[in-house]
Amino acid sequence: MNNKLKDFNKRLQGFKKKNLNKNNLKKNKNLKDINIVFKSGIELVSPVIVAVFIGIFLDNYFQSKPVFLIIFLILGFSAGIINVFRAVKRLGFEVGFKKKK
Amino acid sequence: MADPIHQFEIKKIVPLKLNDIDISFTNSSLFMILTVTIISLFLILSINKKKIIPSRFQLTSELFYKFILNMINDNVGQDGQKYFSLIFSLFTFILFGNLLGLLPYSFTFTSHIIVTFVLAMFIFVFVTLVGILMHGFKFFTLFVPKGVPIAMLPLMVPIEVISYLSRPISLSIRLFANMMAGHTMLKVFAGFIFSLGIFGIAPLFVDVALTAFEVLVAFLQAYVFTVLTCLYLNDAINLH
């Protein structure tokens, strides 16, 4: 009886150890992946919104109607693409740059 | 069919006016106060009888505590632990608000962009102030990405500034859009149930599945909001 119990305890400990290491890593990674998917669409659009606001404001201020809007729109699109690129970089798909750490 | 947008309507419960500004007590404010009350009650009651071997009730609040602590340690590091109370209140407020909104006859205050935008703006201003207070003028090197040739800087700095300014917008739109889209979809499918008669059982099952999905979204959006706050804090505290 005692022997059986000890054996059981040993198996339980081993299983716990194995499970803990495996599960923790996997779960965390999955959550982060979903996080990036949810993020990227809005991440692409929101700089454009900001850029349009800045562009219209500057155009009103300097009376130069389409110039600043066009400049900032281009900058906004670029910022959006860079944002998504940075988000995807964390997944390990990166091209070119190295990871920080 | 019932109007699916009707649920987002703000109703005045106690009309109040300060000069010309409308500061009425609305159903939105009622549910915010309810959320805070529930959180406080939950936390106070669960750690009322502290034990070394915790009861299940005590374990739930310890779970919250550990979850946020791990999030801060992973994303910000030891220096971020000063801001634990902020991150913790933010997470519980959004999470309980989202979950409370899923109950029938309740109101989801996170489905209004002004609420989420104010939350995001508050974080944005706070993080910027933390960065400036900690690093002074050096904080603005955040806008100069590493490893970029000097010739590219006139182009890269405005892009960085724009993407920095877009943070509160992306933070607020994400939470608001997810909550509003989910709740509208629930109501649209619920409207089909009656109008289809006996075949209404199909949208009923869809609605059951969607409700489960909404619970997931409620958790996930609260998580995403707080994780992003942690990441922004990390940018401000540990300049690259």
C-alpha cells in the first residue's frame, strides 16, 4: 500500500512538472498571437485618422488647402504600415531586422 | 423587429445642469458606479477572512492579483510595480464593465467611444508625463528609432510622432468597436428568433454561441487594453 502511494506520488509530481512547463508557454504564446490579430487592423487605420486631423488643422491654420493634408496622409499610411510591421515582428516572422534582446 | 441600436441609448435618470453643461446622472453613470461597487465588494469580501490556506473565494481575488503582477513583470519589469494599483483598477474596471453589460437589461458603458476614449487619453497623458518626469528631455529620443540613417530622420520622426499620437485612438476604438459590434450582433440575431417562427431555433443556437464568444471578447479586450498600457509604460520607463 505504502509503496503504491509513493509510486503514485512520484508519477503525480513528474506529470505536474511536465504539464506546468508545457502549458504555461503554450497558453501565453497563443494569447499573444490573438492579441496581435485583434490589434493589427485598427493599428493600421488609427495613424491615418490622426494624420488627417493634423493635416486639416494645419491647412486651416496656414490657408494652404490640400498641401498638408496630402503630406500627412502619406505619413499616416506609412506610420500604419510600420505599426503593423512592428506588431508582426513579435510573432517571429520578421524580415531584415533582428530582435532587440 | 426590435431595434438593435436601441440598447446603446443613454437615458437620463437624474437630470442635472451646471451652467450650460449637462452633467445628468445617466444609466451609463449608474452602471459605472455599480461596477466600482461590485469590484470593491468582491475584493473586500474575498479577503475579509484571510487564511494561509485560502478559500475558493479568496483564491479568485488572489488570481486577479497574480495575473496583473505577472503581466507587469513580463511587460514592464520591476520598475513597473509602482504602477500596480493603476493597472489593476484599469483591468478590473473594464472587465467587470464588459461582463456586467452582458446581463439582460443592463447597459454596457464600454460600448460608447467617449468612455473608452477618455480612459485611453488618461493613460496616454499619464504615460507621457511619467516618461518626461523620469527622463526629462531625453524622453523625446523615443521618436528617433534606433539604427536609422540620419538622412532618413526627417521622414522617420514625423512618422513616429504620428504613430505615438495614434495610440489613444487605436486603444479606444479597439475596445469600443469590439463591445459595440458584439452587442449589436447579439440583438440582430435575437430579433430573428421571433420573426422566423419555428425556424427561430437556428438563430437561438447562434445567439447562445455568440454569448459565449462575447464573454471571451470581454476578457480579451480587458486583457488587451491593460497589456497595451503596460507596453506603453514600458516604452516610457525603459527608453530603448
